[in-house]
Amino acid sequence: MRKQLTCDVVVVGAGMVGAACAYYAGRAGLDVVVVDRGSVAGGTTGAGEGNLLLSDKAPGPELELALLSARLWSEVAEEIGAAIEYEAKGGIVVARDPEGLAALEEFAGAQRARGVRAESVGGDRLRELEPDLTPEAVGGVLYPQDAQVMPALAAAHLLRASGARVRTGRTVVEVLRGPGGAVRGVRTDRGDLHAPFVVNAAGTWGGEVAALAGVVLPVLPRRGFVLVTEPLPPRRIRHKVYAADYVADVASDSAALQTSPVVESTAAGPVLIGASRERVGFDRSLSLPVVRALAAGAVRLFPFLDRVRVLRAYAGFRPYLPDHLPAVGADPRVPGLFHACGHEGAGIGLATGTGQVIADLMTGRRPALDLHALRPDRFPGP
């Protein structure tokens, strides 16, 4: 006989977004079970850098979600404390030539109009902010609201604070539906979980979970590598620093390899180096050309890194949707099904806002954002 468990909400996915959905649903008084075929933060979250960014988002629905999330992350940090390694370090985007700086200034101006703090800085001021930065940088923009968390710790602590029951090592094999088509839970390889609400927070595998409910959500994996250096003195690099072409790479639809330097220190001392993007399915093979390109880009930004050892490299998969926007909200095709996936490389930063609006929808409250552009049924299919 199959084991059964009853609750108000089943969240599929124990990464950062799933943890945030559980956290805000629990705060709203709902009884939550989180299920994952792997471990907590065992997918994209565990392979992330923990970035909470406004700096790379153009005006539009994703930026609005990011602004909400930034405010909520600061509240979470106050509530949970230092355990999640929240650091409001700020970000700096740098340009190497006047043309690049002009484009960066135009982008920042549009962001300011939507409430983002973006401070223009010249070359001399850049060197005050980051003494080891390349002298070739002609200027940039400082984003004081950019922050960072340790992603695996943050996800684990959000789940703990949510009060949810967490069931790892269980694969969802079916989304259960009643006679009228509404969800009534999920079936796993180790028993059924009954609930009137199911949240698809499966990240890169969100399309597979959607298919179990009979709907299309075209989530694809976009591979990225991160290099980790030997420990350095704390805050040798004081901000998250990246080149202006990173923003264009984020917005690109190309399946081909793209790299743009992104460099930041961690609380523990090692420097994290990214970022690469390519669509190669779920291939985790180490790519030496990518590693070399990332290292070379980091040295162009911070020449002293030429003398620093890289201790390891790891890969992760960003959950990519064709229009570069996540799927957030109720699925009108399947009553009771909610989606919270497809955030690409921004899921950690956007998790808190996503969790809050999903909880609002499940409890009948009006969300703080207009979710029309993020609706899960915007793609062709049943």
C-alpha cells in the first residue's frame, strides 16, 4: 500500500526558489512539504555564486521582481542572521573604452528611472573603490544595492525557518489531478503527497515537472562554469566586479559559448570567477577552453590574479526560458498548479520575491507585482 502524506502545499524542488516558496507559504500559515529527488541545494543553487543583483537587469518585469526581492533579502538577513553570509557588498560594472562607457551610462540611466541606485564613477574613483582593478578601465557604474549570500546555506536556513517538512531523495513521477482537472498532490517513487496546491520550483528540470501535469513549459539548461581560487586576504576584491559586456551575454539567445569576466571575493577568502554561458544540454564535462577564457578575462580585470592559483572549477545549469523571463504564478491550464522556475542565472536573487508572490496567490492576497509578463501559459502548447 502506498504511503500518503497530506498538507496544504507541495513544493517540488529544494533549491533556493523552492526554499523561498516554502518560507513565505509557511509564514502565511500554510502547511508545506518540500520534495526533491536530490538533496537540499543539490542542483543549480549549489552551483551558483549567490548573487543578488539589480545591476544586470534592464527595466521591465524582471527588474521589478529584483527590486522586491532585494528588499525581502535584507529582511531575511535580519531575521536569520549571519548564517546565510549575506553581504551588501555592492557591484561595479566597468567599461574599457568610451563607447562602452556611454552604453553603460545609458543603461544605468534607464535603471535609475525605475528606482535603482546607480552611481557613475570615473577611472580615478574606480581605483579608489578597487585598488587592484586594471588601469585600462575608463569608468563604470557602482550599484550599492547588489549583494551576495552563500547559496547552499541560505537555502537550508530558509527551509528550516519555513517549518516545512522536507523529503529529499524522492522523485516526483506524476502530478495527481482530480476529476475536474485540479491538482490534488504529487506521486513520488516513495509514496503520494496530497495537497490542493503544487508549486513547480524544479529549476532546470521545471519543464519535466510541468509535463507531468500535462502542460508545456520550455525550460532548457544553459551551462556555466565557475572557477574558485586559493584563499586570499578578506575583501581583496571589495565588490562584485564585471565587464559591461556581461549584460549583453545574459540577454543573448545564442546557444554558442559566451564568456565575460565576473570576479568577486567570498567571506571565506577564495575569489569566484565567471561567467560562461552555452547550451549543451546537461553535459557537465570540464571544458578547458572555457576555463582558460574565464581565467584570461579575470586577469584582464584584475592583473594580480595572474599570480593566484585556481583550485577547482565546477559547472551548473541555469534554467533558461526563450524570452529570458521566469515563469511565476498560477497555471490557468491546471487549477492549483503554480510555477516558480526559469529564472536563468538570477534565481537566487529573485527567489524571495518569487516566494512572496506565490504565497500571496495561494492565500488570496493581491501580489505586489503585475505578473502578466511572467505568466506560465505564455508559451505555445496545451
